[in-house]
Amino acid sequence: MLLSIIRTFCLVFVSLLMLVPTTNAQEYHKITRLGTSEAVCPGGVSSVADLQRFFADNPAAIESILNDSGWRGDADALMAAVAAGDVTERSYPVGSRFAWMGAQVSGRFIAKNYREWAGTKSMAAYQVNVSSDCQQYHIAIPKVCCNMSLVSVAPDNSATCQAERDTANAAAGLGAGDVAGAGAGAGAGTAAGAAGAAGAAGAGAGAGDAGEGDGSGAYKVGALVPFLAAFTGSEKRPRFETAWAMDMVDSASLTGLRAGLLKNLSSDTAAFGQLSYYERSGIREGNVYPDSNIAVDLGLQRRLRRNMFVSGGFGIWNLDDGDFSDPTIFGQIGGGFGQSNLQWFIEGRLFHSDSDNHDSLSENKMFSAGIRYLVK
């Protein structure tokens, strides 16, 4: 009965998941004050010299914010630009949006995604433009707090970068004209947001474009992300032992492969479904139990910080063998390896067993660890 209910719920869950609207709109959190307890540089800076001193004295804080944001630019290039005084004074109007904004929370320097300035007047700041890997990153540093923020990202249209794009696309069979057109089109929104003197529309468009890219570290709303995984672990389950003509608790190791699909519901939350194939080894001789099976899971994943996540859900294991099918609930914690699409995870799982004498949760559990690759 319970198994039938969970199967029905899985079908309903998948149907509802596919009906969730796909949208590119991001959830921006409005901020009305700066210079609070979350200030990166308490007291602020009043000159370029002050800014240079802060960067020179606090490189770890700057790098921590950049790492937490998932920014793919060159941290050394940003530090060098500030040290050289390559900054301009800017005034960001109310309504300006940023893909992420730095903050100091409980002594840690972090990045908070999707921030919108909603104060009573324009925000006075310094802007630093950094070129890295043929991308132009536009960074705003509010004078009152130094909570540096990503304004926009645009292609670097220098002669060197244009030549690199022409060469790469020529090898792929595209003409230089196609490359130039594509580069200009892709950069239009972000360039306007970075170069405009003021205006909420220009600044908002620039930041919005940055949020859609990889620089924010958050999930792109509505996106479908396939993934592949491999895992290994051990399980403790009741198995029918012929010598005793009854269920006996038995442990076995297992390894498996997994494929699934993530659907991003918000900038920090995703729903997912996954199909697993696994093989067991070490089942006690005489026990009646399959050596390999298939499982299906559904769950929700929540981003904690850049490169860290937790998830949980439910599923059915031994799906292909009705005599041994068991409902299951699971939880995971995991993280990424730098800026790559490769992730690690640790998983705990509990099973519901129909065994007459071994149906406790302590006798129906599994622990595993693995790696997951996001195909994007």
C-alpha cells in the first residue's frame, strides 16, 4: 500500500515539476541601507588612496568575496587595477541591480546574490573595469562600505581578443563577420549597463545580463541541467537466509552510476529527478537478494554558498524487482571543485522494509559518497 502511494506521488510530482513556468527573471533582494554591520570596510573610504590601502591590507577579504561569488575573473588583475589607480567615480541610481554584492557576516567575507539598490538617493561608488580571459568585468565598490559588487560582464572587444575569437570560430567553420556580429550582439546589454553615466534602466540591464551568466554563482531560474554521477558505499538490509528460513540483517558494499535532471526553481533552489543503477558485493552466502538493481529518486536541492549544497527527497529502490522494492528517503550534502562543473556529495538513506522481524530504520540504511558532473 505504502509503495503504491509513493509511486503515485512520484508521478504527480514529476507532472507538477514540468508545469513550473520557465522564466529568466531573477529574484533581486532590495537593499535600502549600506554601511551597516555587514560593511566590508567599516567606516568606508573617501578617496582612491583609502581604497588602495584597504585592498593592500585586506587581500584575503577580497579573495574570499570573489571565491564565494563564483566570479571567473582574475583576482590578481582586480587587485592590480586598484593598486594602479585604474578606477573611476560613479553614481549608481536607485534601481541599479547587481549580480552579487559582497558582505561581512559573522566575521566571514561572503557574496550575496542578486542585490538591487533601493535607497533614497544614488549610491556613490568607485568602478573598476577588469579584463580577464577576453571578458570585461565591471565592479562597483560603494564608498560607504566597500561591499564590492558585480555590475556587468561584456566581451572584451580588443584587437587581441577579437583575433582569438576569429581564430577559434574559423576552426569551427564560422566566418569572421559572424563572430563580430555575435560578439557585438551579446555584449550590447552589458556594455550599456557598464558605460552609461547614470539611469536605472542602463544599470539594471547591465547587472541583469551579468546575473544570467556564470559570474553570479546562483542557479539560472528555469534552466534544466542534466547530470551524471558515480557513487560507492555500503548498505545494511534484512535479507532472507535460506539456512534459517527467515530474514537476517546483512551488510554489503555497493557501487553505482546515476543520471538525472535538475530544474532550477529559484536562484537558490532546484528540483531534481535521478535514475540509478547499482551493483552489490559481499552479500552473505545463502541470502536471497538481487546483486544489482535500478532506483528512482525525486528531491529538492538548496544552495548554501558558492560550491556547497544540501538536498533531500524520496524514491523507490530495487524498482525493477517487485519482490524487493522499498520506499526510501535520503539526504545529501555536497560541494564543488573550484570553478569546474564537477561536484562531490555524501549521501545518507533510510529504507522502509516489509520484513516481519527486521523493519527498524537502524537495520535499513545506506551511506555512500560520490562525484557528480553537471552537463552545462
